[in-house]
Amino acid sequence: MYSVVIDAGFNSFRLMLYQVFSNFTFRIVGSQKFFVRIGEGIVNNKIKEEKIEEAEKAFSIFKKIIERNNVEDVRIVGTSAFRYAENGRETANILSKIVGHEMKIISGEEEGRYAGVGILNTLPLDDGLAFDLGGGSLELIEIENGNISKVFQLPVGALKLAHSPHKEIKKIVLDHLSTVSIKKHNIMVGSGGNTRAIAKMDSKLNSSPIKSIHGYTLPPSQISKYASLLPSLDLEARASLPGIGKERAYTVHSASIIINELANFFEPRTIIVSSFGMREGVLTEGKRLTRRNWLDAIAYSNALEPPYQIFDDILNLVSGKYAFYVASASFLALVFKMSGYLNPYDACYKFIKNSILAGFTYSEALLIGLICRSAYKKIKKKYLKFLGEDINEKELVSFGNIVKNSVEKYVGGVKV
């Protein structure tokens, strides 16, 4: 089944096309984004006509995508710009008529809860503070025992503050943060386009061995450096940075200051970046997805039934904290063997290298990929530093051999 979620945000409008599987996990099939910046078009509490026209053009293209893919399940949410503007509902109605599906203008708390659901369903997080930084608002979500306990929405956004001086942004953010009652957590998880852009920049500067930044870790000290550097550069210089680009250069400097103030206020030990957030929360509302569900999704995306037996066999064979990852690597390698790959271990590694493995952090996904790689090829020592784990090359080779020996016992997905 295919589903579409349209996020009509303060800064950008984005359509996401998903293939949704029977266990409610999903695969991103395509996306289309327009930097409408409708929030900048709010004058005297009303969205200007020229911005409405830009929005209509974006929705006309969205309509073509929906019709081309015969999608019936279409969910549209309007965020802070539609909440703030007096003609927000009127504008939403105009856009709804274009695509033939109603836009829901969500409250700040709903936006935060959707972001929290999207993060909880795609990252292993039991306790922490999550945030979703948009163009016009900032949502703070407290997570306790794997559940959302508190949500706060603040009128602080990267586009809204893009033209404000550095010191003024800091003051505005701090003033608003002083009104929330959330305790400090060791882990802070961030979502939103600018947050991801900063992570992409950092991963490229550090020559990350995989493309995904889902679950990528940013030390607060590094955010502090970016919050000093980015505002000091002009638009062209920011756009030239790896992972930023022209459109994000417009707001990434103010976003870095906001995130840094969050880190200074809540003092987390680490900041984790999520590739998923509010849109995926809209898609998976009411569902609870686990890492096993996401492994199954790789089988479903290859039109296969998940090979559960090999996963359980490995858990019975291997003990210790790495057992789950050895089992995951074996599962994925067998999926790719069942799909016809001559070297399923290489296919597993390349999948990790080039795709997003939802349900896992960056270091967990990389560990799984390197276990697969070690089944057929020597691991480059420089990759080990990205794991954040006290694991050596010898251990990886040992795990790789377990994976290879286990996978080779299966023919057509059946153990022989």
C-alpha cells in the first residue's frame, strides 16, 4: 500500500511517498520539496497573496504525484504558519481543494507529539529529550520509559529568527526555555531539516563511511563550534559547505544557535539526530514499531517473508552485548541471498552504506554493516572509530565468520 504525507511547514512544503508494509513499517519511495517559506509571507497576521500563489503551485505538483501513483491514503498537515495567520484556515481550504484531500491544521502540541512518535518508532530511545526544530516553531518532547510524557511548543523557529542578531536569538530562546518544566536528560534527539543538514555537514567533514545520518551523534561541543562558525559566514559561504546547499544556508546559522542554546540549557551528554520526525509520526500514529519490525521491512521490500529462524538461531549461538547485531547481520545477509545476490555479505554492507536502517542508531547500523563486510573482506581500521564501541578487528572477523557459516546453511531461505 502507498501513502502520502504532505507537511505544509513554515519554511518548506514537502510531500513524502511511502510504501507501507503489513507490519506498519515503511519505505520511502519518493519525495518532493518546495521552499515556499510561507511564514515569511505573513504580514499583519495574514499570509500574503503571492505566497498563497506559490503554495498553490506546489500543491498542483503534489496533486500530479498523488494521481500518477494512484494514492488514496493522503494525509496533509499544516503547521505554525497556518496556526499563526488569520487567513490560515482559508488558505488551507484553497490548498485542500487542489489535491482533493483536507489539510489538518495541527496544534503545537500535536506537532510535538507527531514528532515524538516518529522518533520513537525509528530510534531505540527509552529516556531523553527530543526536539523538532522547524522554520516557525520548536517542539520539545520529553520521553520517559519509551513513552511521551510532556510536550511543549515554543514560537522559536530557524526561519523566523534567520535575520536576528546572534545575541538576540540566544536571548529569545533562553527566555522561552525558562518557561518549560522538563528535567535534564543525558540524551537529546533532534529532528528537522536544519538539524539534519548540520549532521550531514559534520559526517561529510569527518569522512563518514556511510551516507545515512539517522541516529548520528553530535557532541554538544561540536554544536557549540558550529553555532560560532555558521553565523560568521555569509550566505554564499554557508551554501558551499558540504551537506548544506543554497536553500538550507538561508536558515542553518540561526538553527545552530537555537540547538546550541538547547544544549546549554539541558546539558545532554550527547545529541542524536533523527532522519525521521513529524511526517513519520503522522504516518505511524497509533503504532509501536521495534527494531525487529524494521528488519522484517527489508525482507518485505524485497517481496520476501522474513527469515526468522536464522535470527533466533544466532541469538541461541552468540552471547553478550553484540549478539543482537550479529543476528541482525545474519538476517540481512540471508535476505539478500534469498533475493539472488551472489555476494549477500557485500549486498548487506552496501545496503547499510547507502540506505537508512530505521530502528537503529548510526553506530548500530554501521556495526551491522561491518560485521557483514568482515564475512568477505578486511575491515579498514579507520572505520572502527565511528562505532563508538570497544570492539576490535579480530572480533568483527569472528562475528563475520559466524554470519557466513550460518547463512551458507540456508537454501532458498530454508535451513538444510
